[in-house]
Amino acid sequence: MKPLSKIYTALILLFLFAPILILLVFSFNGARSTSVMSGFSLHWYEELFRDYQTLGAVRNTLILAVSAAVISTMMGTAAAVGIYRLRNRYLRVALDTVTNIPMINPDIITGISLMLMFVFVGRLFGAATSLNFGTMLIAHVTFCLPYVILQVLPKLQQMDKALPEAAMDLGCTPLMAFLKVEVPEILPGIVTGMIMAFTLSLDDFVISYFTAGNGFETLPIRIYDMTKKTVTPKMYALATIIFFVILALLLVSNLMDADTSENMKKAREKKRARRRNTAPSQTAAE
């Protein structure tokens, strides 16, 4: 049974990562072909850095992704804290349901509905153009928010509820207690949520396509326009660079989660040790 399970796992991994491996290999292809390897070369990386239109799309995508990640992280953290402090069970369930809607809703429905809303509001206020960078940013923040909330909320639930109360007993204001006590405790969740928001915004095509205005082109839209003509290994080179950037971000996120788990384990062991040490002293006193 074990050999079969290993073979099955290997086949799944091969199915998942074979396209990425082919992409990595052909990004170093010396010829223009996307199916025949004719030698190792960095030619397509040089061509990529000479393509100013593609580099402009990369710049736009990074600006949009960083802005969406920062705004959605701030709003998502505040929303997670608000949901965590709610005492009304039914209101909390309702907010959880509303939070999950953007994740479950198909991207094309989200994109079309946001486009229609932006066009309606733009015509209502007599704007010359209804779609621009601002509409794309609002759309990206909308679908990134739930992922940030779902990363921060479990960290709040794992936190000792007595910590902020103890900080306020020692003289901290509620804001100081939040910034100096709660934020360090939930920081891994905040960082993970920001990384997820950044990668989701970087990757999005459907919602960006429906909410993009003239003059602002993101990388997924640029690649889509190029597929109408001919895709060269230059795009393989770009995809390879993006792949390693995302891989580095995931490694940072996983390392932070591992450090948090290790610190929580050490904290539990210290608590157990204190209980063991206090138990004999209480017995002797009695």
C-alpha cells in the first residue's frame, strides 16, 4: 500500500509542477521556439528588460499590488479585531458570512458587478471616465480583504485574552495596549495576510480586466493581449522571475508561521513548568 501511495503522490506532484518546470527550462532557450530546446541562453531575459511596454505593465502591477496589500491589510486587521470583540453571536455569524462572499463568488460575477457599479457612480457624478486606477484599487481591496481577515482572526483567537487587560491595568490606554501587546501577538497573521493580498492582486486578471481604465495596463492584461498574437520565451522569462519572487514570499510566510508555532510551544512548556513548581510549594504550605 505504501509504494502505491508514494507513486500516487509523485504523479500528483509531477502533474502540478511539470508546467512550471517546462516554463523554467524554456525561459533559457536559445531559439524562438516554445517547444524545441536548442541550447542555453539568457537572450530572452535581455529581450525582456528591453521591452519597455512590458516593464511598464510590471511597474503598474507592482504599484497596484502593493497599494492593495497595504490598504486591505490595514482594513482587514481592523475588521478582524472588530469581529473578534463582538459579543452578539448572530451578528458575528452574519459578518463571517458576508466576509466569505467575495471568496466564494466567481471572479467574473465580482468583476462585472463592480464595473457596473463604477460606471453607474461615474455617470451619476458626471465623470468623464468611470474606470481608472482608483476603480481597480477598490476592486482589488474588495477581494483581498476576506483573506486578510481569515489570517488575522485565528491569531486573535489564539491570543491570551488577559494580555490587553493586564496592559491596561499597568497604565496603558486601549490604543497603546493594542499597539504594544495585541499587534506583536497577531503580527504573523498580519504579515501572512499582507503576502496573500499581494500575491492575489499580482495574479488577478478577470476583475482587473473589467475594472481597468484606459492608459493603465497590468501584467496579466498585457500577457492576455500578447496571446492574441504570438507568445515568445520572453514571457517565460518574466513568469520565471515572478515565480521565484512568489516562492521567496511563501518561504518568508512559512518561516514566520513556524517561528510562531515554536514560540507558542515554548510558552506552553514554561506555563506547565511553572504549574509543576507551584504545585509542591502549595502542598507544603497546606
